[in-house]
Amino acid sequence: TQLLEQSPQFLSIQEGENLTVYCNSSSVFSSLQWYRQEPGEGPVLLVTVVTGGEVKKLKRLTFQFGDARKDSSLHITAAQPGDTGLYLCAGDTSGSRLTFGEGTQLTVNP
Amino acid sequence: IAGITQAPTSQILAAGRRMTLRCTQDMRHNAMYWYRQDLGLGLRLIHYSNTAGTTGKGEVPDGYSVSRANTDDFPLTLASAVPSQTSVYFCASSDSGADTQYFGPGTRLTVL
């Protein structure tokens, strides 16, 4: 059983569209991280959220941590081809090690 | 500062052969990890090390072994490679278990 469920698994959209990807769990997380992985490279951290209800913005990306700290979302406004990549969420339940979700593969077509 | 380096970048290996994937970090991080990534999707933890001299099993440890003789190096060994071990392998490090993980560029391994 996957501790962190991400949806959708695949998403293909046109440039300029908005999108939201989700990361859900039945467990409470001390913190949750979002990573982006571009083709041929390793994942790179985008943001860490630690407080229930927290919203963080990174240019056109908006990250939200659920009030109960069991879920998170990533919203991208006016997607661009450069946003193409695999988006991974990772949660910390015990302070000992991160657990990664399966990822959402995003393709933004010009 | 290089961060994390992995070698080789890619390798084609005959089944039954022994192979060691190398990983070195220069950030003096305590924790290091090995993941495999299949079909371009999620990361599965193979082995980890919270500090030099200690190692632990992850989600998919069978067929793999690791050692952590010092802070910087964390090699992953396939004792007798099988085709199901064809994958992209990523090494990562972090200051502690729940902190940001920094990933290497990956090793693409094909076992025939």
C-alpha cells in the first residue's frame, strides 16, 4: 500500500492552461516536500510545507498543505513547456526518513 | 562544489555479473540513500544509511548490498545481476532523515 497517493499519474496539457496535482495520505505528516524531476536528471526540491493550511508560492506554482497535514496540492498557473517533468511529493511522518509518492508526469505542449 | 556524483553514467551488464554503482557526496551529509526508478515514475528506496558505519534496508533491498565506511561514499553492489534490476538508480543525501534530499544525476543500468 502506497503511503502517499499522487493524482493524476499522467497529465498532458496545452501551454497556457492551469492544472492542479494532488498528494494524499491517511497519515499525518510533520512536513511535506515537493520535488520536480526533469528528463535525465535527479529530482530537485521545489518547496517544503510544515504548517497545516500553509500556502507557499513560487512564481506560477502554488503549494498548499492541508489543514490536517494529510494532503497537499500543487497548482500551476499558465503552464509553460519548461514546466514539463515529473512532480513528486515526499512526506515525513516520523522525522526519520522521507516517503515518496509515485509522482505525476506532466507534459506541457507548445 | 559537485554535490553528489554517481558513476558510471550508464552500464550494460550481462546477467549474473557483479556490479558496483558508486556514489560520492561532498556536502558532509549524515544520511545517504539509494533509490531505483522504473518507467520514469516513482522512487523506490533500496537501502539507506543514517550515518557512517550504519545501513538499513528500504522497500526493495533484495539482490542489493551497501556499505558506508565513511561519510562521503555509499556504494551499491549487485552481487549477481538479473534483468529485473534494469532501472535508473539514484543516490541521494540529506543532513538528516527528514531533511531535503539532494540527488545525483543517476546511473542507467541495463541487465541483459
